[in-house]
Amino acid sequence: MPDIHNKLFIQMQRANAMLTLLNLALVLWTLGGWLALSFKSYGISLVIGWGLRWLIVRQVSSHFQRRALDNYAAQTERS
């Protein structure tokens, strides 16, 4: 039987790696937009890009918090 905590930890590591890639992509997008777009378009681009990043990070964080609590509840029921 696989260790459920280890499986959750591996999934959290993968999600963290994907969020790191998202951050790098947004930094590059920010720099590229600064060079290529007008000031107004650049501001709109920043708000949309970083707003979406904030939503994604929030959803991923709450997802893994829920999973961790579910695993804890399942473990305490077995004990």
C-alpha cells in the first residue's frame, strides 16, 4: 500500500515546480511587454497576468491544504 503522505508530498513538489515555471514565464512576459507595448497596454497586461497568477497560486494552495486535512482526518479515523 503506497504511503499517502509521500504521494501528496510528491504532488506538492510537482505543483511547486509548475508554479515556479509560471513565475518565470510571467517575469519574461513582463519584461517583453515593457519593451514591446505602450504604457497603457503594458499596465493592462500586468494586471491580467499577475492577477491570473494570484488566482492560480491561491487555488493550488487551497487544494493542497484541503488534501492535507483530508489525509489527516483519514489517518486519525484509522487510529
